[in-house]
Amino acid sequence: MTSTEKIAHLQELLKIERAEDLRIYQNTVLKRSLKERIKKGVTWYPVMIKKMYFGLGERLTIELDRADGGTKTGSFQTGSVVSLFGNAEDQPIGKLTGVISMLKPKEMKISLSIDNAPDWLSHTKLGVDLDFDDKTYQEMNQALGKVKDPQKNERLKELREVLIGDSKPNFFNEWNVFYHNPDLNPSQNKAVQQVLEAKDVAIIHGPPGTGKTTTLVQAIKETILREHQVLVCAPSNTAVDLLTLKCLEQGMDVVRLGNPARVDETLLSHTLDGAITNHHDYPSLKKLRKDAEQARKKAAKYKRKFGNQEYQKRKELFREARELRAMANQWEGHILHQIINNTQVITATLTGAAASVLGSKRFHTLFIDEAGQALEPSCWIPILRANRVIMAGDHCQLPPTVKSREADKGGLSRTLFEQVIEEKEGVAVMLDQQYRMNEKIMAFSGRKFYDNKLIADKSVKHHLVGENFTPVEFIDTAGCGFDEKKNPETLSTGNPDEANLILKHLALMCNQIEKECPEVFEDEFKIGIIAPYKEQVKIIKAQLDQIPMLHQYSKRITVNTVDGFQGQERDVIYISLVRSNQKGEIGFLQDIRRMNVALTRAKKKLVLVGDSATLGNHPFYEDFLNYVEGLEAYKTAWEYMEV
């Protein structure tokens, strides 16, 4: 396919994905009764207003308390788009759309972009629905349309051909700089050098624990010495927040775009709203807004039946309010212009780069972090503003989430990062020195995913929990009757017997640490338990609460899915492989990139528990079983059955 045909194909896949996403939302929310939505965890009802005020950026914030006795957040997350609705005699009478800025099991804060609270808020029963966020799809589709037909944007057309067409990327040392930072290793220095020499595109390929973020931030720092301003993006708010923080730590001037409700609280002063509030002209802007509101309120006090004098006074006050608001908007525009044009680093999510506040602004260099997890259509949104693109990530870890099986098969989950690194020679530099894992934890993933090029730094190479602890164990449950069980409601898979075995092994390990090396627990020693299925996570958490001898270690233990551990690390990691059946079906475990994430979270010890008879039919797991046998790390569950 030509580059334009590829973009047209992407547009079709995006339509399919949106339709599936909307179908799921309709089936989960719109087509369900209020009672069903509450049970499903997509609605809180009833809720009560605890407090209402204008927060950062003059956004109306409503604090809500639950009145239904619920203790779980359900499908809601901080940053979710929601609808605050009002009911009178079980009939809907009003709805407001906002974003969750704070969430606890019994409390929620919603940030709304409105000037005044409607009257119905004070005299109706209130509830909160999870909403369908169509804006992201609109932004992606619009971006693809511009890429397909760049019109007068010749540079966008050139980038399109370099990234997904037949053109070759160009490199040259414009600044005649040979970069060397003594705090970086040779591959990290090489990656920064590649960034400085790239005319069109460069990739920093960062396998687990290799310091990708550190390298990327140094590349950003070096670039702004030459260009004075860059745009930095990532697919998730969490990743953008991390980059913002790291750039601030390096002394860079940073403004974080996006709704403050989606930004980490520690970074609020560095958001655009925060920057406006901290600007030296803000008091004047605030006074104009206050005066405008007072004039509007005075005008609104006049009733319908009044004489000519009152009519003229009301007209004059409304005119005054409009003029003051116009002056305030003009003043705010002036402040925004100063902030946007004088900031070294502007950070945003990929879709956040479409923010109207940027207008038609362009940047010479765009940095995209976690590009291996970003849908291609979303990457084109910030690329519209760029002359060159630097991507960082790892296509051997978690891919982007695609809800439609048809769109997935059609190629929507294949990222721009993946295409460029596989099809454009000489673009990528792989970071090859890792600082997280014992070399025996690293070796299997290093061989399967990174061509045996990964090297364990000497600081971690022989890292162990204690002298008598091995770095890797596989505990085989084959023949033990630990059969998987599917939850009929969620259709997620669990394995209670395997969960019990993991916690038994964990208790024995903690007991051994207490006896042989108790000083380990004096440090921030952390343990993670990973399961590929939410049902197994639920089972392990429930069983963990029932084991008294593990209660003292509860603050050290985290239980979550593979996705939940992306980008994290723990001293010890347990992986529950769950699947155990006669047919040899392994479901999610076939996604070996997801398993690569799980296998590379541990620093000192990695323990896997699973059924070799079920897993061994897949070549990846067959190789892993051979690997652990070669380490003499293979054990059978029977060793722990009577303990």
C-alpha cells in the first residue's frame, strides 16, 4: 500500500474500533436500568453534594459523597469522563459532563467547564454515570484526514513518506556536536547522539530497566539548548506526568497541558491553569472577571415588570458585563501567549496536543514517550505540529489496547513505533545495559526479545534476596488437580488452588528471610504478585486477607494484573499463570509481549507458578521450561502440598 492508502485503511479501522467501543458502552450503560448500572459499577446513585467551588483555572468543582453505602469505585477512574445527572421522581431532568479529579470508594470530585451551577442541582436526586468519550476518536480521525491530504503542509507530507512511505530518514551533524555525558552509559550516549543528528526521525529503544526515561530526558535537555522549545507527548496521563516531573528535576521550564483533573496533584502548579494563576498579571485578570460577574448579577436582579429607567440600567449593566468579559478574555489570551511562547518544554498527552490553546503553533522537535503503547492515529495528532519526531519505547512490551477484534486483526494494534523500527534501517538505538534485574532473571527475555544483547550492570548482576535464595523458580502444578475456573458473570479465569500455593510459598519465603537475613525487611523491600486475569487477582487478594502470618507484610505486597505492573519493579515478583485444562488452552498467555512485561519486573527473585502440561504446548513456554530446568530452578508443587 502507498502511504495514503495506509492512512485510509487506518481511518476505516478507527471507525470499526469506535463502533465497538460505543457498542460496549451502550450495552454497559445506556441499555441498562439504573439498578443494573449501579450493580455493574458504572453508576453511583444516589450521591450528595458535599461542596461546590471554583478551583484551578476557574473550573467549577463539585465534591460528592455516596449515599448508597457502596464501598468500591467500580469502573470509574481519575480522569474518566462522567455525567452528573438529576432525577425527579425517577425521571431525568438534567445532565452535566465533567472529568473525575479525585476518587475514593465513597467520595468523588468532578471538574466541570461551566460558569454557573444549574438550579436543578439543588432540588433533585443526583447520580453519576460513566460517559462515552468520543472526543479522542474525533481528534484522531481529523489528524488522519490532514495526514492523508496535507494540502500546503509540505513538511507533513515529507514526514508521512519517511515514517510510513518509501522515503529514507536523513541524519546529519548540523551542530557538529559529539555528545558525551559521563552519567550515561555508551548506548545511552549513542542514543542521544542519534537524536541530535536526526533530521526526520530517531528511535530510542529501551528494554526493561535500561534507563529509557533517563536517556530521553537528557535528549530533551540537550535539544532545548539548540531549539529553545520542544513538544513532549505520551499516550497516558501517567506517562506525561512522569516526563513532566523528570524534566522539572533537570531544571527545565515546563508547562503541562490538559485538564487539571487528569494531572497528578503534585504537578498542578505546572499545568497551564497553574501557570496562569501564578502569572504576575493574574490579579488584574481575576479582578476583571469578578467585576464582570458582579455587573451580570446586578443586571439579573431587575424583574420583568419595570419602567424605562430600570430597563436602561439593566441594559447598561449587561453591556458592562460583556465588555468586562471581553477584556478579561483578551487579557487571558495575552497571558497564554506569553506562557506558551516562553516555555522550554510543553508536555501533553497525544490527544492533548490538539489543544486549541496551541492554535497553529509548530515545534521543530516532537518527543513521544511510550510510543510502543500508542495507537498510530493518536501519534499523528502531535506530528501535525512537528518538523521531526523522536520516539522512545519498546515494541516488545505491552501493545496498545484495541477493543475490536476485527480492528486488531486489521492492524490497528501495530504501532507507528513498531513500523518504523522494523522497516527503517539505522533509525533506532537500543539501550543495552539494564540496571534492574539479576542476570538470570534477565537472560530468558534477553534471548527471546532482544537478541541476547542485554547486559546486566555489575550493580545488579548477582543481586539476590539473601545468600541462600535463588533468583528464579518455576513451581509446576501439573498433576495436582489445580484446575482453572471461569467466573460466569465476568467470564474471567481464576485458579484458587494455585493462588493458595503462591501465598503458601510467599509465607515460607518471608519466614526464611526473618531467620536468615532480617535486615532485608529494614529497607523498602517490596513484593509483587502478577496474574494475567482480573479474577485471579481478586482471588489472591481475598485469600491474602485470610492468612494472618502475612498480615505484617501486607504493606509490602502488591497484587495486580500485568498491565497494572507496566513500568514498575519489585524486589520479588510472583507470577500466577492460572491456566490449567485438558485442552491446553492458554488464552491471554499467548500474548508473549505481555508475558515479557511480567518476567522483567523482578529485581532479585522471580517465582512462576503454573501447569507445565497446559503451558508446554506453546513454544514460548516450552523454551521457558527448558530454561528453568537448565538453571536447576524447576520445582513441583508436590513439595509444598504438605507444608
